Amino acid sequence: MVSFLSVPKREPRTARLANGDWKEREPVMNGKLKNLLPFSDEEEVRIQRGIAEDADNPELTDEEMRQMRPFREVFPELAREIDKEIAARSRPER
């Protein structure tokens, strides 16, 4: 079995050509990830064992994943306060 670091799948990106047509752009691999090689079977076993042995950070169950909600939904007031703080930082001082 060969595993790769998981990268979220994204929708294809498009670009408008000079003639007005659209074409799909090639995905761009960021410099940090382009040189990664697939894990060997031994490396995968070692990684999975380390995950299983980490009692401080257990893997989420399917039920826990289903119960997750976006931060803004769970803490709407706090999210608004954070937005205000960020907006205030971006204003130039006079």
C-alpha cells in the first residue's frame, strides 16, 4: 500500500483566455509539497502506530465528526467581535 499526504480536493479552476473562451488551469503544487514522496508501507505502519498511541490526541470518531459545527454557528457573538477587531486593524490610522 502506498499513501500520500492528503491534500484537500479542490474544484478545477478556470481561466478566461484573451479570446473570451474558458479553459481549465493546471493545478499548482506549492513548493513545500511538490517534492514529497509517497510513504513506504513501513513508514505508513509507523505513522499509524504513532497516531494510535497518542492518548492526548485521539482520532475523531464518525459520530464526533457529524456533531462538529462551524465556529461562527457555535459562537456567533464571538465571531462578530473577532470580525470587528480584524476590520479595525486594517484601517489606517490618521
